[in-house]
Amino acid sequence: MGATVLIVDDSQSMRQMIGFTLKENGYEILTAANGKEGCEKLQEGLKFIITDLYMPEMDGIEFIRQIRASATNKFTPVIMLTTESEKEKQDSGRQAGASAWLIKPFTPEKLMETVKKVVS
């Protein structure tokens, strides 16, 4: 059994696409449709977390703040995966505690390259 990853995105097709790529690379997958649901699925031992920025209920920035406030996942790497390329948003993500920022659309290769950077 591989390391477990949490994918948080309001798009089911995006969760499936990311999950497929990660499963091919040996990861176990947990998914959530928004930050609130993501908080409910946080658990000890997550290898990393991938989250979208714009989601209902709780956006990615607030979700990252919640992760960083929890003792369990305070140091778990978080990749922000979004269509947003604006520097101001990226700065907000970094301030909240994002480990990396990946712009959609992306290739599976680019996703795995980013994953390797944050988990090494």
C-alpha cells in the first residue's frame, strides 16, 4: 500500500484526473469536494495534499490555514492547483502555507515533477 494523498477540488473530473495520475505513481487517494469536507478527511500520515483555490463552502486559502492550524498536518506539504496565476493570489497562498503552486491546465508529468519537489 502506497502513501496516502488528499485531493480537494470541487470538480469531480479534476479529482479523477489527479487521482488517476497519482495512483499510477503508487499513491493511495482520498478525495473531498471542498475545503470543509477536506478538513473532515484530514488524518495522520498524509504524504501531501492537493487543493483547488476556488471552491464552495471553504476555499483553498482558508483550507490551508486550517491545515496549518492543526497539529496533525501542520507540516504536511500542500500543493495549490488552480487556474489562478495572479501573483497576489500566489502570495496569499504562500502566506497561508502553500508549499507549491501549480497552474491548470497541467500535464501529468508537471504534476509529478511538482509532487517530487514538495515531498523530497
